[in-house]
Amino acid sequence: MIRVLIADDHNVFVEGIAALISGSSEIEVTERCFDVSSVVGQLSGTPIDVVLLDISFPRIEDGLTLCEHITRTYPNTRVIALTMHDDASLIKRVVKKGARGYLLKNTTKVELLQAIRTVHDGKPYFNETVTNILLHDEPKSRKPGGSAGVKPNLTPRESEVLTLIAQGLTTQQMAAQLFVSVKAIEFHRSSLLMKFSVPNTALLIKTAMEMQCID
């Protein structure tokens, strides 16, 4: 059973999300929290697998701080931001704070359950809407022909995996070509996502090309 904590200061919304999840045989809402202190308190005494966190809780900076606290203090607890904000810069900040997923509050039941299952399995979840917001974001500070940021320090194996990802190889194909396990490839992919501060493969390739880490 996947144990879920909902953190939002709007009681009606929390109950609505809990009702959506209640029909699942594998996911259970075990805690409902309406302020930051109750989230911290519940996590210290109750094992939680996934936190559905409203980033504006009650303010954006509070939500971001809480997200970072959860991901650092409880590395086995995954955070999904569930919010009304569709701003690319905020999405990126949430990812840097350790969130494994980002959903807008108009999400469907099917998508919500899929997101919970996906992050519980250790994989990031960012739907097409969020991905498009990030793909079309062009920071004003970016200069034409210039670097999009400081190049991350990659290991030789990470560089190999990054090149193969850009070539469109599947995880299984990369594992076979590099003579390593599928789990090893998944580990390196996750490491690349963290080092480039991006939520998915599409943005990983885009960012790596802008930083001239791949051709």
C-alpha cells in the first residue's frame, strides 16, 4: 500500500483529493495536513511514501522550504507538487528542492494516481502540460549563442549515457551497449537529471545541447 500525505491549507480541496484516491486498492491517504508544522510533525512519527504538497503553503517560500526539508530529511518520501501555479521558473525551483513530480490542480484522477505510482517507483513524473511549459521557457538572461549556465561536472560514464540518451537509445539498449545493468543506466539517468536540474529526458537533452555538453 502506498501511503500518501496531503498538505494543503484548503480543507475542501484536501477532502476532494482524498475522495479521488479513496477508490484505489493500492494507494491510501493516511494523513491530511493543513499547516507546515503538522506536516513536519506527522512525518517525524508516521512512515509516508508520497507527499502531495501545495507549494503555496501558505506562501510559496514556505512551500519550497518544506519541500526541501522533506526530501533531505526523509529521502524515501517522494514529493509531488500539486498547485495552481504554471510558472516555469517556479517549476524549476521546485525541482531543485527535490520534488519528483509537478501537477496542476486541474489534474484528473487517472493522472494523479499515475503520478503517485510513478514517483513511488523512484521515477520523476511531469506531464505533457508541465513539460511544454518548461520547453518553451526562454529566460531573458540567456544570450544568443551563449551558454545556458555552468556546465555540470559529469563522470565519464554519465557523459556516455548522456550521449546515448541524445541518440534516442532505450534504457535496455544503453545497458547492452555499455555492458551494465538496466538499474545502472537508470541510476546514471537520475544523476544527470539532478545535475542539470531538469525533470525529464526531453529537457535534459535540450539543456545539455544549450550547454554544449552534447552535439
